[in-house]
Amino acid sequence: MSEGPVRSYDRTWEEIESMLSKATEKMNQWKEWYEMCKEENDKEGMKEAARNHKALQGVVKTLKWTLGEEGVSDPLD
């Protein structure tokens, strides 16, 4: 029988803030990539960019929730 994941719970707030910053930056890059692909009528590129942008929106929301940012609801609601 398998046990659950091993977690250390030793991330600092600074590490979480840094991850949030990186995820936000990457999310914005995917948004820019989407717009470039849209201008070039690159539908496959648009799909990839939209998918990655949406995934990172979830990451950003979860990290903001973890940090207790005001106005951010539970990411699973």
C-alpha cells in the first residue's frame, strides 16, 4: 500500500513569492505569444499559448491563495 507524498513544509514565504513572480512573468509571456500567433494566423501556436496561459493562471491563483492575498478565493471553487 502506498503512502501519501512526502512533504517537508519548509518553503519560505520568499520562495513562494519568487515562484509567484516567475509564474506571472511566464504567464504574461504566453499571453504575448498568443497575440503574436493571432496576428500571424497561427492557430496551433494560439492553442498552445492559450493552454499554457490558462494553466499558469491556475498556478498564479493558487500561489496568491497560499500567500493569503486579499480577494483571492479558493482556487478549487
